[in-house]
Amino acid sequence: MSNSVLNAIDVFDSRAALAYLKDGLTATYEPWIIGLLQRLVSIADRLRDLINAEMQSLDVPTIEIPEDLVGSPKISALDNITKDTDANKFALQNIEKHLTRIKEIDAQLSNSFLVKRDAILRSIQDLQNAISPIREVREGLSTIVISRINAAYEDWSVAHKVKEESERAFSTEHTDICLSNDTWRAMWDAVKEFSFMQTPEMENFPYLGADALCPFCAQPLQQNAKDRLQAITDQVNSNLAQKEKDALEKYLEDLGNIPTLISTRELKILLGNLQCLTSDEKEALLNQWQQLYLLLDEAKRKPKLLQLSAFDSYLVKMDEANSKYDIELKKINESLDEVTRGLLIKEMLELKGEVFLSKCIPSITNLVDFLNRKETLEKALKLVATAKLTRKNNELASELVTDEYISRFNVELSALSTEGLKAELRQQKPGKGRIPFKITLISQYNEVVDHLNVLSEGEQRVVALAVFLADATGGTGSRPIVFDDPISSLDHIYERKIAERLSDLSKERQVIIFTHRLSLFAMIQNITDELGIKPDATCLNNWPNATFKGNPSGDNSFVLDPKRVLNRLKNDKISQLKRYELEGNGECREASLGICCQIRVCVERCIEKYLFNGIVERFCSDIQTKKLRNLKQLTNSDFDFIDKYMTKYSCYVHAVAEETPQTFPEAAELESDIDEILAWIDNIKKRMS
């Protein structure tokens, strides 16, 4: 619990009992030195968490180095910064002097055409990038290459034309063929018709079977005539088509040797930075390039004649510009040797590096502070390491807690149980200064068995209570101890032992017991009377027919002397009821009902204590046989008296239907009945004594 008041209370209930039995438990009792060490460990853990949280929250300072200073010897000093670095050592006494010298060197390098040289180098590179694809295509489309491609085109064109005319000549679907073909076709058709007339059984023409006849003389055909006819047919059906195919493949093969053109968009980008061509020339070049690009793309799908592209004039101008750039570059390199230029560049880098470091003093200071803070936190982490504290705590706990705790458990178990219950409390592996213990059950063969499967619920309750008491009584404090129904599932023998132990414990500690067992209530009353202890008792009444139930009160009618209870009712409750009646208070019904119920209980107690002379009493296991002789003093009037008041007041302690009207006695009637009962008690006590 988070409440500090409740944290100072030891509580035993069903949940605690189950935890003691099933889980490993840790003794709450601790000598002061162990408590000190544990608090130190706890504090160290919290400090470690805080230190780790601060380390994670630290922002690592970063110093962005300009690209032109990367590699400067001065800048490399940033790599050697430690927590002891003095940032002020990077300060410059006269930063303007450095800046002036940097400008002088920059101007000197510029006067030596250094900047111009870089520009020329970039121009040469741009020029080469543009020349390369154009020259590659120009060389790939040389006069020889184009002549070879166009020759292949002519071969294909002739073969394609012959094939098409041949197909039209033999096809009945074409009527637009030339006269020579028409004549040849008519003659061929006449021969074909004559052949069918002479040889009706012939299905195909020309028929070249074994019994084939000449269509003119009807004589059997010789083999050589058959071969000639077959050769003509084959030539018409396949040779011309194959020649056309071979010519096409040769054309495409020659076309494929032409270098692949980059796109017009890519060429436009390459031409963009060139100074040697005008805008109109660039536009004209791009148009020719686009036309060539489309022509080659179409030629792959259908052969075409190619023409030599006019790229030579552009290449000439670009080559001339390249020559000029080479001449200028040579002059610049001759004007400043590499050694001098290198020394100037090195000096300028060092000066720029010193200026940069001087401006970075605040950032360097932050970095040094960060390194110092980080080292401090790392040292702090080592200082709050708990390994040694935990190890020492475990050693002391084993020496100061274990033996004493187990010894107290054995004493408590012996006081609460019978000799047949053999349970042990054994130490488990310690950790973080805590020593856990676990209950084990020893069989008659000295073997460890599962106590949850062997012990009854009552015996488990006794063992758990013994562990709890051994733990709760180990310290030197005086915290209250709360027991919630400590005798659940116990028989009267265990119940008696527990009642005696809790009563004895109340001499040293405040003991608070919650129970619904009147037997325990009565037993505690009897035992504390013998010990001279006066316990405070609070009852939660649950009378039938009452508007409110569970109200706390000091009504102990079930166990107190009935005469004492009746006198208290007369002096307190009856007087209160009289005031309610005079005031017309709505609580009269509840007050009267409470008095009736207590009178009913007192009559019951009169039977036990006076009519039976205390020989047998509820919630008490003892039988007073020596008092039996006094029963001869009883008369019929005593039985009638008890029967009268039991009958009268029983109706108030039994539930009545809501629709049944019920009235309650007034204060005067109740007071009269109490006086009559008190008089009977005095009379029978005199007779019994």
C-alpha cells in the first residue's frame, strides 16, 4: 500500500496465507545494519536510474566542418579534443590579419588564372561529353557503312518485288497484273484446263504421279519432265520468299551495327553549356538528330534507304573550340608552377582553419563541458554500483536473519499445531540483499513432499500463520497486527491454540481480529479474562427486519453476562428510546427493534448461565459437571418464565414478510420486562448458590 499509515501494519488474511504457501517469501524483519544496507542499495539503484536518464538526455555537441576545409591540418585538432582541452587556445589575437592574408592569396591564385583554368577544364569536359556521342554516330554512319546498308536495301527491294509479283501471278484474287503475266497466266490456265479434260481423274495441276500424262499428247511423262515441272513449282512457292527473307536479315544485320543514338533530350542537355555553337546551330543539330533517330527506328520495322547525316560541320566547329581550349590551358599552366600554387593553397587552408576554430570556441567549450559531464556521470555510475553492497547484505542476512527466523517459525509452529505436523522453513537463493524462504513438508521418511497436496486446508492455514507470526514478531517495532478470520477451516483444537497465541501476543502488540465465528469471539473473551486482559469488541449487527444492516456497535450480548447487558440496556438504550418517543423521532422503530433483539439474546444466555447454571455454554468446549447438583433448585415457574420471554421476543429476531404488519414495544414496556428479568436473575442466583 502507498499509505504510510497502512504500511506500518502487519496483515494476515487468506491471500497472505496462500502467498506464504505457494510463493517464496522474504522476511520483513531485518536488523538495522541490513535495513541500512538495503536502503543504500535502493538509493543507489535510484541514483543509477537518474544518472542513466541524464546520460541519455545529454546532447552530443557537433561541429559542422565546411567542405573546403576537410583535410586541413588545423581542423584535425578537433579530433583530439578532451575534457582537459582549453578552448581559448584556438583564439586569434588579430583575426582581421588572417582574413586579409586569405584575400591576398585568393587574389594571387585568381591572377594566376587558377580560376580560369578550372573553368576551361570544365568547358573541355562539357565539350568532350557532347562530341563523343555525335562522333560515334558519325563514324558509325560513314559513307562505306551507308553504301553497304543501302546495297542490302536494294537486294531486299528486288527480292521483295519479285516475290510479290510471283504471288500475284499465281493468285486468282489479283486482276491488276501486267499483260505479260496475263498472257502467261492464260496460257498456263489453258494447259491446266486441257490437262483436266484429258485426265478427269486428276485432282491437282500439275499432276506428277506415277501415271501422269502429258497434257498435250497424252503420253506418259518422262521423269525428267516431272522434275522440271516440280522445280518450277518449288521455285514459285519457296525460293523467291527465302531470297527475300535472306535479303531482309542482311539489311537488319548491317543496320544493327550502327551505334545506338542517345535521346534528343539527352543531347540537348549535353549541348546546353557549349559556347562554340550558336542557338540556331544547336537547334538545327537537334532537329537532324531527331530525324535520324526516327529514321533508324522506322528502318528497323521496314527497310529504308539511308542518307549521310550532315554532322561534319558541327564536329569541325567543336574540334576547333577544343583546340583553342588546349592552347589556353597550356598558357595558364605555364604561368604558375605546381609547387608555388600548392604552397599558396596550403597556407590558405591553414589560415582558414585557424579562423574557423576561432569562431568555434563556444562550440568547443560546449564539447569540453559535455566530455567532463560524461566522465563525471560515468564515475558516478561506478560509485553507485550495488554489487559489493548486495554481496555484504546477503552475508549479513544469512548470519543475522536466517537462523533466528527459522527458529521463531519452529517455536510458532510448535505452539499452534500438534506433534504430527512436520513442516520446515528453508532458505532459498538470496538476491539484492533479500533472502527468500520457502515452506517444505517432511514425510516420515524424511523426504520433501508437496505440502499443498498433503496438508488439509486447516493445516495449511496453521503453517502459514506460523510463518506470518515468525516474520511479524521478529522486529523490534510495535506495529499493529491484523488477522482476518485466522481460524478458517480449523477444528476446535487448532482454534483453541490460535486463540491462546493471539491473546498472548496482545500483551506485546496491538492485535486486531476480524471474525464471523462467535466461538472464537467467546474463546478470546474467556482466555483474555484468565490473562487479565480487557479486549475491545465491536459487533456488526445484522438483525432481521432492520432498515440498516452491518452497523457497528458495542453489543457483545452473545458472550457477556446477561445481567450486565440488561442493566446497560436499561440505563442507555431505554433512556435513548424514551427521548425518541418524546421527540417523535423516526428512529424509534430501529431503536426498539435493537433492544428487543438484545433482550432475546439475553434470555438465551440466561438459559445457559442461570437455568443450566453454566454447566454447558455455547461456544465453550468445557462442561462444568460439578454444578449439576444445583439443578434441583429449578422449578416449573423458572421454565414458564423463560418460555414466556422467549416466545415474546423471538418474533423480533426472525424475518417477517414485508406485508405483515409488526409493532414494537414502547420504552415503558421494555423497561418493565427488563426489571422482571433482572429480578428473576437475582432470585435464581440466590437459589443456585
